[in-house]
Amino acid sequence: MITLQKYLKQSATYKFFTQFWVLFEDFVDTVGKITQVGLHVFKCILKGEIKLNELFIQCDRFGISSLPITLSIVGMTSIIVASQVALEMVKQGGSHFVGLLMTMLIVREVGAIMSGFALISMIGSSLASELATMRVTEQVDAIDVLGVDSISYLFVPRVLSGILMMPLVVVIASVFGVILGAITSDIFAGLTYRAYFDSAWLGLYMKDLGVCLLKAATFGGTIALISCSCGYFASGGAKGVGLATNKAVVWSFIAIVIIDMIFAMLFFF
């Protein structure tokens, strides 16, 4: 029996399920911590425990600093899609639907999701590594020793700045993407700007704009909350900082994709 157990523990199947169970436990633990911290953060926001100076600093970081990379990613995505879609639709006699299709695609999905990916890569990883470094160097412990609520002090400005600034970033990126879509359609398919923008408004409603802004605010708060939580609970020195940053990026990507799917099911089905 002992020999059989030894062989079983050395098998690939046993190792696979063991690793899967460890990942599942880590998932449950991470979700529980993020939920607990999130409830505390929003409780502090509702109470008005907001440091305006720190909030303005984080808003500049979340909005202005991230704008170049966000515009680059959304703009290049719009160019890629428009260069392929516009030419084929013009060939098939659907030129009067190009602007409609591009605008709906950018406003509903590309603007928000690509901006989210850009912010995760630049801001989310930065937030996680920053708080993880503070944790492993015992700066967070020092804040707690001074009698200051470290979650309120560190999380509230960052999460609130994500909620406030992400919609603004998405609006600017979406407008930029729509304009680049028009330019690309003119270059590759010979579609006039007037034809593009005349059709752009045919299928765009206030509901689309409202859902876009709500989704963007949700993305911003989620990215900041997950990134800060992963950094806040880091341990293990420099290696722990790296693991926390990696976890923050991975979980943020997964979270906004799931949230995007939920929004699509709730509002467009």
C-alpha cells in the first residue's frame, strides 16, 4: 500500500490535481481578501474619508499619465479593424454601414476593453508593485502602528481615482478611435468622411454611451482594487513583490473580461 501511494504521488495526474487544488485555494483566498477590502474601501468612500491631495495625485496618474499608451492601443486597434472591414464592406455595397459598425464596435467594446488592458499594463502593475514594496519594507506596518487605517489611506484615493478617471480616458480614446477609423476608411476604401459620420449615428444610442461610461467606471475601480489588494497582501521580499505584481496583472485581465461579458449579457441581449 505504501509503495502504491508513493507511485501515485509521483504520477502526472496526481501532480496536476495537486497543483490545481493549490491554485483553487489561492483563487478563493484572493477573492475573499479582495471582497473584504473592497467593502471596507467603499464604506470609507461613503463616509467621505477621502484625502483630496492624494486623490488629485492619483487622478493625474490614472488619467493623464496613462493617456498616451491608451490612445496608442485603441488607435492602432481601430486602424487594424477599419483597414480590413471598410474595404470588404465597400466591395459588397455596404459602404453606408461602415461608420455605424466601427462606431458601435469602438463605443461598446474596443474603447473600454483596450483602455482597460492599457491601464492594467501601466497603472495596475505600478500600483501592485508600489504597495507590495511598502508591505515588504514594513511601511504599511508603520502606518498601522501610527493608528492610521492603512486601507483607507492607501486604497481609497487609488480606487476612487480609477472610478472617476477611467470614463474620461475611455471617452477620449473612443473619440480618437472613431476618428482614426474614418481616416483609415478613406485611405484604404475611399469612403468619404461625410458618408462615414452620417452612418455613425444610425445605430448609436444614449444607452450605448451610458453603458460605456458605467463599464469604464467599473473597470477603473476593479483594476485599482485588485492591483492594490495584491500588493497590500504581498510577502516574501523582492520575490513577493514580483509575484504580487504578476498576480495583479493576471487577475485584473481576467476580471475585466468577465465584467465585460456580464455587461454584454445584461444590456445587449
